[in-house]
Amino acid sequence: MEEQIAALTEQVAALQGSAAVTNTMVAEMFYYLTIPLMVIIHAGFLAYEMGASRAKNVLASGIKNILAFAYVLPAFFFVGWWIYWAFPSGLPTTDASFALPWSESMGPFLGDNSSGVFWGAFALFAATTASIFSGAVIERIQTTGFIILAVVLGAVAWVVAAAWGWHADGWLVTNFGYHDFGAAGVVHTVAGFFALGVLINLGPRIGKFNADGSANHIGGHNMPFTITGLMLIIVGFWGFLMACAIFPGEGWSWFGNNFATIYGTPTNLSALAFNILMAFAGGIIGAWFITRDPFWMMSGALAGIIAAAAGLDVYWPPLAFLVAMAGGMLLKPAANMLERFGIDDAVGAVTVHGTVGVFGLLMFGIWGAGYPALQGEGVATVNLLGQAIGAVVCILLGLVPGYVISLILKMMGMLRIGEAAELAGLDPTKVPAQAYPEGITPSEPASS
């Protein structure tokens, strides 16, 4: 009997060990797959911006977007990842030596199945902030100045916001009950207002505004390409929001049998499936009510998800739909108001990500009031004041560095291209290739 019990004990231990290995491998694969899904976001931004550019600027816009992606990733490796882990209290008081680029966990190490995939997911969040900013400044920004700004945003500005408000120990969370599951504030608001800070110094494209201050429409050369790019961004958002969930059953997990948010509050992928799709639909319908314009309808889809992002983990799906629809309806009027202040945002990035990001934070402060902001007993709960404080912090973390760094670049002559190059187009003057070397053939007239 004792031998049988011992044998059974060994078998149970072996099964437990096998199950633990399986769970670890599944968790690793879960985050690994979010990375290529988020790369689709950047394919979408690439198409979105190139289509929104005039034919003379197509490749220059593409180069700028590609370089933003390429420069932000190593910058996040060397600087951003450490900032996230070191700064949740507001000062670098937390031991974050494991996130330094020379630490054992920051490279091939068989004893660590999580650091690389976590870093990869966060690095794609960082690159997304740069791509959000990128679209606003097309057709007139210098490449070198743009890269400097993209690195500041992707490796520093948004990371500080994430450490403070997208971390279970972040002071905005623990002190004020800030809750931002889908990063409406720490990614979208920061990036949108960073773009606004740059646009103030960059100025409008030549011909955008008349002497009386009225605005002219400067259309892109390929609107179907832009709309397709927006749809690809939505596809990639599934990876973005998957990566916001903490996989169960690991040593670093909050729960053994259930997903959690980055704050340790319980959620699951089912909640995301309901609410992402309902927000997607609501944003389109809201923008359609106001504009009937396919560009703004697809921008509305993105705005809808951002409007509901802070509470995607807990919203009742019809409420997510209504919040998203309101975000879609807000989009075009807010963009028009920005134009009246003389700001030329070529793709509406400030409004889609900045204005709607703030709207989404405040909405969750109302509809999510009283919900625990993080895991634990006696913790801070969601409230409108806490969400508003978080929104202001995110605005400042975007607007101030965007304005200050771009002002310095402007003073150094590194921000805007020359007037002659802008009028001729960046492709023929700055890029050693042509997007359409044989021209664009007009459509044949319809036959009678």
C-alpha cells in the first residue's frame, strides 16, 4: 500500500509539473501573439498616413512612420522599460534593476519566460504612441526632428504616465482611484496632446488657412487606402487590448484561474469580446450620424473603442455602445473646433486620441464610480475626480514635452522643412524614390 501511495504521489507531482509547464508556455505564447497583432496597428498607421498624404508626399510620410517604429523600440529597451518599473510612486524609489538593459532578464535566459514577451508587448504600446503622433504632422516636419520627438514620446513621456496610472503601484491608482484598463489616458491622451504641443510650434501646411482664418480642406491622394489603414488599426487593437490582460496561473499572475487587469482586478476575454465589438459599432454609428463621411466613420470606430477603453473590463455592453457612440459623435465637431484655433491636424489625431481619450476617462469616472480601482481590501475606488486628475496628468505629460521639445527644435531649425521643399513635395525633394513613377491614371469616364 505504501508503495502504491508513493507511486501515485509521484504521478500527481509529475502531472502538476507538466500542467505548470503547459500553463507557462501558453501564457508565454499568449503575449507573444499580441506582438504581431500590434504590428498590424503600425501597418494600419502606415497605410492611413500614406493615403492621407498628397501624392507628392506619400513616401516621405511612409518613411517617417517606419523610422518612428524603428527608433522607438531600442529607445524603449534602453530607457523606457526601466522607467515603467522604477517610477510608479513618482520618484525612482522602486528597485527596477531587473529592467536595466544589462540585466539577466533582458535577453535570452531560459529561466525567464515572461520578461521578453512582456517587454515586447509594452514596446509595441510605445511604438503606437509615436504612430499616433506621426499622422498629425505629415507633409511638413523634418525627419530628424520628428525622430527626436517620437523617441521622447515613446520612450519617456507615455512611460511616465503608464508608471503612474497603468501600474498597480502607481500613485494615481493607489491615491486617487484612477482606472484605465485600455490605456485611454496613458497611451491615447498622452500621444494626442503631445501631437498638439508639436503642432502649435510646427504650424499649418501651406494653403491650409486663408487670410481671414477660414480653413481649406487638404485631401489625401488615396482615401480608400486611408480607410483600409484605419480598419487594420482596429484589427491590431485586439492584440493591444489582449496585452492589457494578465494571464492566470503564473508566479506573476494575480489569480490562478482567471484573467486580471494590470491593476489586479478580475476580468476575462469574454468581457473584451463583448465590449470591443459594441464600442467599434457605436463609434461608427455616432460618426455616421454627424458626418456621413467614410473617413470620419472609420475614425469613429477607433474613437469608439478609445471612448470605452478605460472601462472595457467592466462595462455592460450596451453602455459601452452608448459611450462609444457619443465619442463618435464628438469627433468631427471637436476637430472643427481645433481648426478654428488655427491648428492643422492632418488626420484628426489630436481629437481621436486626445479629446476622446479624456472623454473616455471622464465617462468611466461616472459610470464606474465605486468600482475598486485595484486589487485588495480598503483600496481606492473609481471616482470622477480621480479620473479627472488622471486626465489632467496625462494631458500635461503629453502637451508639455511635446511643446517644449518642438520649440527647442524650432529654434535650432530642425522642426519644419523649407517652404520651397514643402511646395514641391517631400518625395521629389527629400526621398530618393517615387511613389507613382508612371503617374496616377485618371478613371475612365462612365459610358452612356
